[in-house]
Amino acid sequence: RGIVASILVFLCFGVTQAKDGPFSRPHPAYWRFWLCVSVVYELFLIFILFQTVQDGRQFMKYIDPHLGVPLPERDYGGNCLIYDPGNATDPFHNIWDKLDGFVPAHFFGWYLKTLMIRDWWMCMIISVMFEFLEYSLEHQLPNFSECWWDHWIMDVILCNGLGIYCGMKTLSWLSLKTYKWQGLWNIPTYKGKMKRIVFQFTPYSWVKFEWKPASSLRRWLAVCGIIFVFLLAELNTFYLKFVLWMPPEHYLVLLRLVFFVNVGGVAMREIYDFMDDPKFHKKLGQQAWLVAAITATEFLIVVKYDPYTLTLSLPFYITQCWILGIILVLTWTAWRFFIRDITLRYKEIRRQKQEHRHEKDKCLSNGDGHSALLDEPNGSKLRERKL
């Protein structure tokens, strides 16, 4: 009770005194609250990190007495037949078994992630990359073992794809919306007042994210870093509940996702402002730093609490695929930002030399074999004498 009271006092102080972030709706105090929650969560993670493995797992009993007990991981693989003729009563039972509470969670999760990132191709890359990570790490966590149609049809196309599509439609509506605010008491009708109250939970103004990763090496590395942190935070969700013995449906797992939804949007806006206008935003925002620190601390907890699982070697064909992918990315980076620029610069210099040589050849002779450039000083001297 004393720890909870101390946390509440800190939150009250932070809500009233902390620095405002980039968002002002529904109220700046709302985003200051989540900033202070980020600090509390990071301190909690540091505390867990410095405990022994046994003490850290048993400490979770103070939050929920049912925790601190090892739980079996659910395997989503197994029989991958879409239509099972051997089951006469329900041949589509494999599909119904996969339709659990995580299906709407996937949809709403990617809908909200799209509102954070505000870019279709980045969302699709993160979605597809995470499925490749599940393929690569299913030998470490049985939870990652899924059927092929569960990976690509249910997850990528239906849940994630539909969530990204709805998110992009919402972003399109927000970008076309007229942001002209009027005081609540200046609106004469009750319908107008209710509409104004609802719009209080929409952005005060709209900024369209244009990441342009191929425009410069700095933006390309920044976008790659954003994708890496997103994927690491996604993996931390599964590994944390594995090492801390939390069931997937536990409310702490849901609270962590709600936390990242609220702080992730602010962090993405701060990162974009820092990348888009570094002269005005000279340093990265505070929420972005905290999200990066939280993601790194969660990974350190996973490394400390179960190093054996993390050090299980990848299958050889998985290692080959990742090496090939890394080589392709590095090759494209070198071509796009080094070789291509050198080639274009060489072609431009050669074109300028050819144009200069062509202009020089045109004015070399004035008809009597003398250069017009050599006669020009004599002509200027003659004009000076006449004057």
C-alpha cells in the first residue's frame, strides 16, 4: 500500500508539472499522465531486472497471487488441414480452434499501430517481418508454431491487413477533416455541442507522416531503427510472459499493450518531428527516449531470466535465409546511398564537361582562323580608345 501511495503521489505531481508533449487532445494532462506511467513502468522493470530469477517470478505474486507458477505454452501448430475429412462432425474444426480472443486483438492492434505509424508500407513490412520472426523462433517458443494459413491468411491478410486498411481509411478521413475549433459555449444547438464534445477526442490538427526512407542515409537508418524497435517490442510481449510465467490472457499482458498504444503514438510523433525538422526539434522527445529504454530493459530481463532459451541455435536453413536477407539489405543500402550517388555525380560531371567543350568549339573560330576569345580583349581596348 505504501508503494502504491508513493506511485500515486508521483503521478499527481507529474500530471500537473511534467513537460507537455506534442499532443493536446483530449487534454495535455492525459499525455502527461502516460509519460509518468512510463517512468514508473521503467523503474519497475529495473527492479525486476536486479532480482534473482526465482525472486523476480515470485514477486509477481504480490500483483496477482495466481502468478509465480510455471505454465505450459500453447502450440498453435499441429494438424494444419483446413478441411479435415477424418472429422465427420466438424471438418473445419482446425479453423474454429484458431479463432480465439487473439484474432480481434490482432485486428485492433494493427488498426492502432497504423494510426501511430501513418504509413502503409511500413506497417506491411513490420507485419510480414514478424511472421518471419515467428518462423525463425518457433524452436525457442512453442507459441510461435502456427500453421501456414494461420501465418499468412489469418494473420497477415485478414487480421493485420484488414486492421491496416481500416487504419489508413481513418487516417484519410482525419487528413481531410476541417480543423476549425469553436468554444463549446459559443455553439447554439445541443447537437452541435455534442458533436464538439466527441471531436474533443480527435486531434487538434493533423500532420501527415512522409517518412521518405530512400531520400537520405540518415532517414533510411532511422526508419530501419524504428522497424527494429517495433519488432523487438512485439517479441518482448511473448518472451516476457514466458520468462515471468504469465498466461497469455492475463490482464497484465493486456495492460502492457494498452500502455504501449498510448505512449507509442506520442513517441512516433516525436521521432517524426525530430527527423523532419531537426533545426526546430534539436533533440529527441522524452517519450521516445522512454519507449526505447523500456524496450531495451524488457529485453535485458528476458536475457537474464532465461538465457538458455535465447541461446538455442537457429536451424541452418533459417540462418541462411537471414544471412541472405541481411546481405540484400546491405547491398541495396550501399548501392542506393554510395554507389548510385557516385555514379550519378560522375555522369553529371561528364555531361557538364561535354557541354562546356561543345560551347568552346562553337566559339573557337570567327572565320579567319583566330579565336574569338583571343580577339575579345583587343576589341575591348579599341572601344576604350574610341571613348
